[in-house]
Amino acid sequence: MDDEWLAVAAKLKAANKITVLTGAGISTESGIPDYRGPQGVWTTNPASMRLVDIEAYRSDPQVRRDAWQERLHHAAWTASPSPGHRALVDLERAGKLSAVVTQNIDGLHQAAGSMAVLELHGTIREVKCLACVRRTPMQEQLDRVRAGELDPACEACGGIQKSATVAFGEQLDREVLRRAVDAAETCQVFLAIGTSLTVQPAASLFDIALDATASCVILNADPTVFDESADVVVHASIGQVLPAMVASALA
């Protein structure tokens, strides 16, 4: 390991309250494309952003039909947790990791075995009714799509249904955000993994951790706007670097 890796491993070893913020980068190695990268979903197909705009979704039946087809074929259904996901499980089971705050909707942290997960942007694995807020498993509703329903309505009230993810124009869950802020304020080490740190309010958690004098570390393939503020920055493959860091910290 080079000096940066060793520095991160030393910080993780010394800490017993670590908060991690993850973005799409930790899941791209599982085969799930990001949104804003060079080959991202919205970069290659800007029109697809309408599928996650709440006003377009409410008002346009074709947007909803297209969104259900996108959910039907989402990469999350065949993806497996990456070595990075599994390394965070090791850190949690060692009693060092107090929260994984994720911008991802794929559920791979939980699939890997993480328990302390805060999903800032919700989850694709559930469906919610926009009228009565009833929640059901996504696969239950996708079965209806496979059976021929192009835009399955809520079976309780007849309302419009969508994935339990946060669309543009929707508010984040206040309790989830409160717990994420608390995790950033009270940690000894704040580790940002696979995120560009440009999307708010997730990016503000880095500032909160800095203000709380936590050791702040960035592990990302590309530079971020917070690189100059971080204690340590590592630009490398998450799947290769993170397991090595964690193994060294737990040795």
C-alpha cells in the first residue's frame, strides 16, 4: 500500500466511530451504471431524467409507463455486492462503523450484510403510492407489469405508484436526513466513497463532518470539489483499495 492507503488504514484503526457516505462509484463495480459519469445514464440519455422528475411523473402517463419498464430491467436485480460493499460490512462487524449513509437506491449495502444503512434517496426495492403512501415490495408490482399492466395503480386506493426513491421535486425523508446529519456530526472519521460530492444535501454532510473536526477521507476514482479540504484523498479502484485498507485497519 502507498502512503495515502496507509494513512487511511491508520485512521480507521484508531477510530471507533466511523461514518461512511457512499455514492454510485461503489456500485459501478457491481455493474450498476452511475448517472452523471461519462457513460452515466443521464449523460448518455438526457431525456431519461424526466423519469425521475416528480411533476412529469404525476402528469404524464407515458413517463410512468417508461419508468415501469426501466424498473423492470434495472441492473439492481442481477447485481451482487462489490468487494467495497463487503469491506464496509467487516468494518461494521468490528464495531467501528456506526453508519453507512448512501445516495444509492440499489440495496446492495443491505445485500452485503450492512445493518446501519441510511438511504438518503430511498430504495428501488419498494413501491409507494403517491396518494395513500402505502408501501409494497417492488417485485410484487413488477409482476403486474410482466402480466401486462403498463402503469399499475395502487390496489388500496387507485392512486399513482412509483418506486420508493426520491425524485427531483420531492423532499428527502426528514428522519433519515436527521440521522445522517447526527452521524456526520458525531463521528471521528468521515469516509466519502464513490461520490462526486456535488449532490445536495448529501455533499453538505462532508462540511458538517469538517466543522465537527472529524478526520475526513475521500476515496473516489475522480477528483471532487472537497479534495483540498480532506485530510486524505485516494483516487483508485474502490474494490481494490477499500478491502486492503479495512484489512489493515482490523489486523
